[in-house]
Amino acid sequence: MTYRAYRYRFYPTPEQVDQLNRTFGCVRYVYNRSLRYRQDAWYERQENVSYLQNSAALTEWKKEAERAWLNEVSSVPLQQCLRHLQTAYRNFFQGRAKYPVTKKKDKGQSAEYTASAFKWNGESLKLAKQSEPLAVRWSRRFKGTPTTVTVSRDSSGRYFVSMLVDESIDTHPVVRSVVGVDVGIHSIAMTSEGRAYGNPHFTDRYAAKLAKYQRRLAKKQAKSKNRLKAKRKVARIHAKIADCRRDFTHKLTTTLINENQVICVENLAVKNMVKNPNLAKSIHDANWGELVRQLEYKAGWYGRTVVAIDRWYPSSKRCSCCGYTLEKLNLETRQWTCPECNTTHDRDINAARNIKAAGLAVLACGETVNPVVVKAGIGSTR
């Protein structure tokens, strides 16, 4: 059995909007106060606050007369946000994330419900403290049983429900195809067979419209209702760009997973690459990090293998025919001729072929970190 998330958009009634807004506000308040509670405990008494201590403090907060509104919403989302804060601290101390920050009112909001706080009959979803089921647009169905439900509202005002489902996923039939994939800006993905997946440039497509509404937003009076409306319009354009980019990435990764048994990619440090101000916008728009992430978890679902080649492997500068490596290759150079074998290479296709060869070498040597993702070092790929 595998946990898989299904995300749907829903359209709440005015009563549900009011109830959800109160829930989001309570979750945000409890999270921020718990964060401050833990910080004060450390700086004042050098004391580490556990989840159980934080939960006991929440019980006391709900007894305060001026905090009686905390009892008007389901207690499950409030308890879950304490678990999320505990996870945030764990990720920080283990070096996987930055220090937790407070939640903002004007950002995206969310609340998580466990099985005891929602009812699912196979056709409709009803949350605790609500009299009617949510009007969900069921774009696709699932067969498993939901374990948790997360209701969210993005900055553009849209409501979504994400259902974590425990279900059985059938693996794809084994195929004999192995492919190397080189990610780039001109083409988001170039395969070792010479197949290019172009870059739609979604940010550039909506740049003029986005600039127009951003200019209008800049002229609105601070904290006015008109400014809030203008800010919502800007957020909708950003949401449109993000939706288009996400849809393109999902279709690309699904195609690669369906057609190939082994997929070799580069393990790029995207966070370091976007520090270049000339390329940051294009790299973000290309969505490289999300592309590799989707390949990895979809490979785990469907019985495929992803080989991640070390980022310092000279895939672009190395001749895929004779193995000669150039000392330097400028980013502007899209084609080059090998001085040893006189073969003319397309930069991206040559890199994809080298990535494929390096990945196959790692698989042959058996240097597998886990059955889904194989990490390749420089020494094992030369």
C-alpha cells in the first residue's frame, strides 16, 4: 500500500467560507503563539518544550475567557498545527529546513483534518463543525481510503482540498528503454535520443499582463479595500502561471516515466544556481527541481529507476564518442567540434548521452543507494 495525495478544487457556501476563515485564523493563532511559547521557554529558562507540553499549554489557552473563540472550531486542526510545528523544529535541527517563521494572514492558509474530523462516504466529503458537504469538483476518482484531509486557500482566494489516500498502485510493465535527460533553459529537457521538450516560457507569456496589474497595485492606498482587490488580481495571475508550469511538468515527467525503465538525470544544486541574477528568473520558470522530484516519486510508484549523476560530472564538455573533455565551454556555445575525433556535437544532446552512459556505469557497478533513486559520484562515472 502507498500513500498518494489527490488535490481538488471546491466552492464553499457563504456559511462554509465563514467557518473555514475562523478555522484558518485559529490555526494561525495557535501556531504563532506556540512558536513564541517555545522561543520564550528557551531564551528565558533554557528549556526545550516538547509536543506534549505544547499540547497541554493549548488546553490552558482554550480555557482563557478572552480566547473562548478557539472552542468554536474543530480541535483537530489546532492539534495538527502543533504537530506541524514539531516537525518544523525537527527539520531545522537536522539541517533540512530553515528556522520556523510565523504564519501571515495575507498568505495562503491551510487546516488539516484527521479521520475523526471528517466524513467520507465514497461520494461526498463533510468536515467537522459543518452542516453540509463540500461542493468539490471531482476531476478524478480514487479507490483507497482517505487518512487525512487538508483544506487550503491560496493567495488568489481559491479553495482546495487535498486528500491523502492509502491505496495500491499497480507498477508499469517493464520496458527495455534507458534514457539520459539533460535539463536546460532553451529546452526544459533534452533526451539522449535527441528528443527535445521545449520551454513554454509561461512567465514571459503573462509578463505584460502581470506588469499592468502590478502597476495598478502600486498606486492603491495602503490597507484599503481597493488595494486588497488589486492584490488579489495580481495573485490570480501568479496562480495561473504556477498552474501552467505545474501542468507542463506533470505531463513531461509522466511521459518519461511511462516510456522508460531507467531515467538518468543530473543532481543539480538549483538553490545555488538561482543566485545568478541573470539566470534566476529563467531557472525558476524551467522548474528543474520540481521536475526531478516528480521523477523520483513517480519512479517509486510505477517500478522505475532514477539515476542522479553528480552535478560536477562534465557532461557538456565531454565528447560522447571518444571521451575527450574540453578545458572550458562557454554557456553561449550550443555546438562544438571535438578536436580528437572531429565529431560535431549539439551541446544538450551530447550532455544527455554522457548522462546516460554515466548512469549505466553506476548501475553496472551496483552502487545503489535505494531501489528508486541511485546517486552517482564523480569517481564512479569517469
